[in-house]
Amino acid sequence: MKKVFTRFIQFILTVLLITVLYFFIPGVWNYFVTYPKLDGQIEQIREKRKHPAKKSNLNEYRGLIHTHSYWSHDSRGTLGEIIPAAKKANIDFIFFTDHERAVLDTFPRGYHGMHENILMVPGTENHDLVVWPLTEMVVDWRKKNPVIIKEIIDAGGLVFFPHCEEKRPWLNPDYQGMEIYNIHTDIKDGESYSDILFNTIVNQNKYRHWIYRELFDEQTAILARWDSLNTWRRIVGYSAVDAHENQNIRARFLPDGRVEWLGPNANPIDTVEVGLLEKILLSEPDENGWAFKLYLDTFYHSYNFVNNHVLADSLEKRNIAKHLLQGHIFISFASLADAEGFLFYAENESGDLIGIMGDALKLQDVKNFAAESPLPGRFRLLRNGKIIDEKYDSYSYRSANILEKGVYRFEVAINFDSKWVPWIYSNPIYVE
């Protein structure tokens, strides 16, 4: 009987070992083989960086559009966590989209104003909208979406559509922009959460940036919809980090000495007395009070993954919003390489700059399109969503004569890990 019991225990331990190996071997392989190779490749690409000569008289500001803080029910993000992450990612402005707390949503609320030289603008994600009133205003969420959209825009605010993989009222005449990339949208299109979890356990400290990168899939259907919409009205395209820093397990000590455990979406798991588990897992609280953290997402890695670059006169709420609305914006996947200095623009017969992304120009005034990039890559010029020209391995681009009206935008891809990877999307120049 004793021999049977011993063999049973050995069997159980063997099964457990095989199970652990099955789930963790991919992450271990990534740690020792895949991710060091990718680090070396991307560093070689970044070493080619040149800073383009400045063509526009506007300044370039890097920022986030659609992110969350403590004001949202599913985030505990505070300035102590947000500001260091934003500084590390070289962020100049943050347009928050915190979920509403009541049907009457009073602005300003949450984080707003300048905080350590970072501009923060409060907004709301609700009713399939993201909105920024930009003024003192009460939004009544009991009203129908078309009414809310009209009221906010009439008051000088911004209204965009988030999560554009979902159905949206695309024919509404008033909304002004849409997400052409969203990290959360990207995660939903096929990645296994269990694979992400076990890979994160192994690689979270050193290679979390590559875990994020493995989630990327070009949002071709959303880009096609954006191109189609732009053929009959102007729609600003922007990227969303949709950061909550809430896909994690955390614990902190409460004033009474007990421990609060939080799970995904910042939901409480339990509040307990300090037991054996807590003695093993908990350490001294960090500067934000957390004594245990297992993070799938972090503010920094979200903020550094994809950025919006707005060309504007100044880092001021109304000015950033004005140039964003004018389409003076391009999107870059910053975790690959810094895209500061990129510009897509139009020239006249004399070679003078007459417009940049977002501008509307007359056909007779446009001689050609041009682009300057801090890295060489694959350059693509698109008209009405169709590729009409392509050039490789250069820092600059000049098109042939422009002979047709249309909506022209520009893409840059870099040759990374033996494939062309999207790096920059510009907003269009409209030729009328």
C-alpha cells in the first residue's frame, strides 16, 4: 500500500512539473533567446536615427489620447504613478477619458491643468463616445448621443469615437475623430490571456516592452473605414493607449494593519489579516503604497507603446485641441523608435511648403508631396486609401506631380525582425 501511495504522489508531482514546464517554457525561451535578439535588432535600427531639419513653424508635442486615472471605477491610477510614467515616456500632454461617476458629469474634474510640465485635460468615455468639453460644463448622459455630441461641440469641445472595431453611428454629421489604433482593441483580436500571463511572469522586469509588442496587429479594417469616411468628410485619426494599469494583482496595507488584495479592473478580491501568504509575498510598500504587484499592463509601457504627435503653437489646452482638430497630428509606435521630427507636407511649384497633414489645399497649388523621417524605411503615399507610390530605404520622400484631387496620407514602416512593421501613420492632406 505504501508503494502505491508513493507512486501516486510521484505521478501527481510529474504531472504538475509537466504542466509548469508547458506553460513557462515559451516565456523562458523568450527570455534567453527571442527577446535579446529583438533588443539587438531594434538597437541597430535606432542607431540610424537622424534628426530631420525643421520645416514647419509649429512645435511638436507628444501625447496620449484616451487613458484613465483613479476617477474611473476600473483604475486606481494616481499622479504618483502617472507622472513618472509620462515623464519616462517623454509625454507632453494627456487627454484623459475617465468613466463618468454620475449621469450629471461636471467639468472640470479629475486631473486637469499643468502637473510638472505635463498638460492634463479631463474627459469622459461613455455611451460609445470619448468627449472633452474643454470648459466648465455639465454633460447629461441621460440624453441621446446625437444631442450630447452636438451640445459639446457647440460649446467648443471635442467628441471622438473610441473602440472603432465596434459599431458606431458613422453617418453622424458632428463627431470629429476616431481611433485608428487602440491597444485594448488589439488585445481582443486573438491573443491568449493565459499565454500573456505566463510570459509576463517570466519577462515582466526586463522584457515587458516585447510582451506588449507581441500584441500588435495592424488594424487594417479600421484604417480602411477611416480612409472611406475621409473621402466625404474630415475625420481626425488618433491612437489610444486606453491605459488603466488594472490588469494585475496588487496588495496594500490598510491603516488598521489588514491587507487589501485587488484583482483585474481594480476590483477588490479580499481584505484579510496578515497571514502566511502575506508574510511570504508582501514587501515594504513602494512610494504609491503597494506591497505586492504582479502587473500585466503598466502606465509606462502603455504610454511608451504608441503616441500622438500634435504640431501646435503652444502646450496649452485650447491650442493643442485646435491643432488636433485640424489634423496636425501623426501617430507613432514609440516603443520601436522615436519618431520626433517626422513631417508629411505639400510643396508648390517653387518647392515651398504650403501645407502639412490635416490641411486642405487646392489642386492647382500642389506640385508634389514630401516627407521627412528620422529613420529610413518603407514610405507609402496613399490616395483615398489606395497605395499610389512606394519608396524604400531613404530618410526623405518626394512624389511625382499631383494630378488628381483626393485624400492623401502617408505611412512609414521599418524593416524589423525580417518584416516591414508599421511605425508611423500621418493624418491626411486634402486636395480639393
